[in-house]
Amino acid sequence: MASAATVLSAPAPASGMPGARRPGTPRRHWDQRGWIFVAPFLLVFALAFIAPIVYSIQLSLFREQLFFGGTAFVGLDNYAVVFGDAKFWEAFGRVLRFLAVQVPIMLLLALLAALAIDSARLHAAGMFRIVIFLPYAVPGVVATLMWGFMYGDLFGLAADLNKLFGTEVIQPLSDSWMLTSIANIVTWEYIGYNMLIFYSALRVVPHERYEAAAIDGAGQFRIIHSIKLPALRGALVIATIFSIIGSFQLFNEPNLLRPLAPNVITSHYTPNVYAYNLSFEGQQYNYSATVAIVMGVLTAVIAYLVQLRGARREA
């Protein structure tokens, strides 16, 4: 009886203790309404993003048997072949050179355009902004075909200039100029997009900073160095990451220019072109999936390192 009395007279847990509930507080129930709202997105995300990645990983673990037919599980053997594939590393080195030269030039031109528009000293700034951004509205296929026509050695602008000056120096589709020609197309397409990112970042800078700098007697170059460029660090990191990803995904331009210069643009000119030709021309679906996965991982790692470096500078 004493033990029962002790239990009955034991004090209730304090309201601050874990598991305690204040009198009158309703019990929390799991609300499913939020999941109902996001369910359509999750379904599309799973079908359009997760499922292809899982299927590609599954393909990369198998290899087609030529003599026995069907496919056999080979584990990571396909990845070992990719890391020893000279064609893959040649294509990867080519896009690295493309990235190292084209991305800084494009971002610098976009930065100068954004600073010029934001300076309020440029006449018809709105028209200038539209003109720079307009190439981004042109589909990439159309832009590549248009520039490919101008690059033609037997027709187009390059041929007309060679005929006018009586020379054959202008050869945009030659082996030594092809990567530069592709870089020109990509720069023309995306300089307006990056300019808009930089210009949007500049527009959120408080106007009081400019007024304080003007009172202190700071000139335009001092304002750019001390106010505008620090405000653009985050936008520069974002634009750089997007440009790196786009450079490693280079496909449309070389693939569309290939019929004009088949001896220059090979079937492994870029990693994406290599994976495409392996799959649709060579019917090597398993190895093509492996190349795509390796390239995706390398791109993610490099973009992440750039993001970390940009975050440290901002800190």
C-alpha cells in the first residue's frame, strides 16, 4: 500500500522538462497538407532528375557482351577504362583550355557592360542593355548556325573577306582557330546573361553609399573599387559557377559545326560530344553513361571548389 501511495502522490513533471505538456496546450499532429502541396514537384523531380541518374549509374555498372550477347555486371571496370581513356582526357583538356580563356574574357566584358550601364553616364542605357541581352534570347542552335554560316571558307563573311583582301588568312574553321571560334559564339550568346546578373547586384547597393563617397570626394574609379566591386563578389561567384558548368557541358556549338569541319571537330572533341557519339553512333550505352557520370562528378567537384573559394573571400 505504501508503494501505491507513493506513486499516486508523486509530483507531476515540471512544464520545462522534456515530454511535459502545459495544461490546455493541444497535442501536435502531423500535418499532411504541406506534403500534399509539394507532392507534384517531388514526383516530377523524382521522375525527371533522380530516376535518370539512378538509371545511368545502373548502366555504368554493366557491359555488353559481344560474343555471348546481353549485358554482364562488371562493377567499376567501366570507370577504370574511362580514367585510362586518352580520348576522354583529350576532350577534358580541351574544355579546360576553353574555360581558362573564354570564361574570364566573357565575365570581364559583362562586368564592364554592367558598370557602364549602372554609371548613369551612358546615353540610351536602356537600349544598350537590351542590345547586349538580345543574343541570349536567340536559341543556341540558331546562333551556332548563324555564326557557322559566317565562318564558312567557301561562303559567308569569312570567304567574302578573304576574297576582298585577296588572302586566305581568315580561317575560323581551321584546327588552330576552331576553339576560338566556338568561344566567340558562346561569349556572344551569354555576355548579356551575365551582364544582367551583375547589373541586378549593382541595383541593390544602397544609394547612401554613393552619396557618402561623393561627399568624401571619391572619384568614379574609387567608387568602383571600394563599393561596386565588393558588392559584386556574390554575383561573380554565381556567374563563374554557371560559366564553369556551361563550359564542361559544351555540346551544341561543336556538334552543329562538325559538318562544316569534320576533320577538325572529331567524335571526341568535347566530353559531351564523346558521350553522345558513343551512345547514338557507337551503340555503347553503358560506356557512354560512365563517361557522362565521370564528367558530371568532375564538374560538380570543380564548381564546389570555386564556390568554397568564393565563400572564403566573402568572409
